[in-house]
Amino acid sequence: LLGTGRFTPPALHTWEWTRRYTTGQWLESLLTHSDHQTLPAPQRDALLRAVGATIDELGGAFEITYETHLVTARAR
């Protein structure tokens, strides 16, 4: 943005947040990834079983911390 000369100096805003996933929620999420969707069914099923078993061993849920970044600038 700065290099164009067409905007005011940008401001960066950051928010940190967490989300808890159960085993089922995480496995559903994995199925939305194209690299998992394109696996042959036997491989995909084995992957989901292994990931599900690992989450279940950890108590059936886990939390991930995310960061959301927003860059704002005004056009000159």
C-alpha cells in the first residue's frame, strides 16, 4: 500500500481468539480441505480414523488459537 502512493499509511489491527473443536467438528472441518477430499477413499478414511483417535485420546476436544489481521488505509 505504501509503495503505490495512493493510500495513507496503513494501520494494522489484530485480534486473537480461540475456538474449541470436538472430534466430530474437527473431522468435518478436515473434509472441507481439497487435499483431503482428493485422497482415495481408503486413505482418507484411514486418515480420519487416526486423527479422530488422537483427538479422542486427548479427551475428545481441543482448542486452537487464531489471529485475525485487518489492514486499513484510506485512498488519497
